[in-house]
Amino acid sequence: MKIIMLTGGIGSGKSTVSSILKELGAVVIDSDSIGLDVVNKGTSGWQEVVNAFGEEILSSEGTIDRGKLARIVFRNPSALRKLDGIIHPRVDAEVEKQLQKYQTTNVKAVFIEMAIMVDTCWMPRVNQYWVVQAPKETILERLKERGVSRSDALARMANQPPVEEKIKQNLVIIDNNGNMTDLKAKIEKLWKEISGF
């Protein structure tokens, strides 16, 4: 089974590429979604985040308000490291669990969608890295449409160094600088190349 990491900075279009892959029949493990699950209200992850950052990050329902938390961590590197130290090990364990499950099936390739590349126990087994990129102004415009201010967007982008700096081989760059039709054509071509594994 081939393991392919799908990554890219905020607003690059990584989630859109993931959706296209799913439509094509690919198996995608969404680490961002797992990251939300591990801090659901009442979980040990939730409790640890609240202990670390205080109850002011909670919504009126007692769930973690991602906007409030983001405003703290994306402007404070040590706070971000603290949050990563809580979330990443839990995400890592769940991704490994899912990889083990797919290992026992006839799945030929599994994509792991991950916003920020971190060292994990399964990282040495990654066969290929797909990195989605887009021009800075395009990213800022996409984030504005999501309700993220320019200053918050720039702060988040500053905390996401270019992934390709960490990867020296098996790197596939996906330029998401066109329209949806262009992007879909690129992904369909790449999918055809790897689905013959």
C-alpha cells in the first residue's frame, strides 16, 4: 500500500484537492478532521487544551471556539507549540490506527491530508508528497471569503513554512492558480498515474 501525504498552506486549496480525490474513489484520511475530534467537548484533549489556555477559549456551549484559540496561538509561537504538543500526538495515533486498518485491505494507496507537516511515527513510510500551492493574493482572497481578516491570515501563513523545504524527494507540486476545471484536470491526471499501483 502506498502512502501519499497531501499538504499545503492555509487557503491553498488542499481540501478542494482532497474532495476531488474522494470523488475519484481515493481513500483520504483527513487529519484536520481528526484534530477537531480529539478536542471534542469532554475528551482528554479538550480538557488539556482548556487547562493550557483557560476557559475564555470556550464557546457558550462549552466547546472550543477555534477562532478565539487561533487568535492566541497564531500570534504566539510558544502557545502554538503548546497546542501542537497536545493535538499532534493524538492525531498521529489515530492516523496510525487507520493506516493499520487499510493495510489489511486491498487499498493500493491512501492519502493523508495534513495542513502542517509534522514528524510522526508513520512519516518514514510516506511514498510521495503532494503539495498544493497558490499565489499569496489568491490565498488572502479565499481566506477573506471565509471571514478571516488579512492580518489574521498573514499571521497564520507566517506560521506555515514552505513544505517543500522539508522534502527533498518524491515531491509533486500542484499549482492551484487557475480555476476549478484546471485543478480537477491536474488531479485526474495525477490520479490516473498512481491508481495503476
